[in-house]
Amino acid sequence: MYRCAKCGARIDLKEYMENKCPKCRYRILFKEVPPVKRRIRAR
């Protein structure tokens, strides 16, 4: 899933093959990263 930087629409690039937002045609897309908590041991 990607999010448009201009309008905030969510885009699935598997369904939509262009690298533009289908709503506003803006070219800057941010990849959404799932919120995964990671635990790291410190010495």
C-alpha cells in the first residue's frame, strides 16, 4: 500500500500500475510501513 503525498489517498500498485495517484495524478507516493514493534537487547 502506498499513500499519495498530496491528497492522502491509499493506492495499491498491484492493481494500479502507474506511479501516479489515480485521483490527483500526483507523482510522489509514500510506502506505508506496518507498525511493528521490535525489541533490541542492549549490552
